[in-house]
Amino acid sequence: MPDHDNSSRPVTVPTCDHGPVTVWEPDWCTGSETEHQPGGYRVDVTHASPDYEFTVSTSRGTPVVLRACSNSAPSPSAHPVTSPS
């Protein structure tokens, strides 16, 4: 398992192709052991942050001008990308 910082915690997700898979879940991830879809594929296990909204004050109100979140996929892809020789 790769190095991790002190704010991570191990989470075990049941997968249909690799059985139970334990990954380090960062503290910003909104998922949990009970929220990850059991029975999915290992490459589909992802971490997602909450949405963050960026606003700007105008004379007509405060509209959201950008909504962003962070995603991370701890497992390698099913089909590695290779460079042409």
C-alpha cells in the first residue's frame, strides 16, 4: 500500500473483480465504507471532495461563477496507456 499522511484512513470496498480492496481514503473524501458501491470494479473506486462554490458579489446579487470538486482514483486503469514505440 502506498505512503499516506496522518489524515487518511483505510477503507475496504468489496469489488466483483478483486474481492475486498483496502485503499487509503483522504480526509477530504465524502465517501465512506458504507457509501462506496459494493460489487463494482476496483478501477471504479474513487475519492470525491464536496463541491466548492466560488461566488462574486454584484449589484444584482451573489451568483455562483464556478463550482469545483476534487476526484482521485487510487487504482490503476484497466487498460494502461502506453506510448507508441
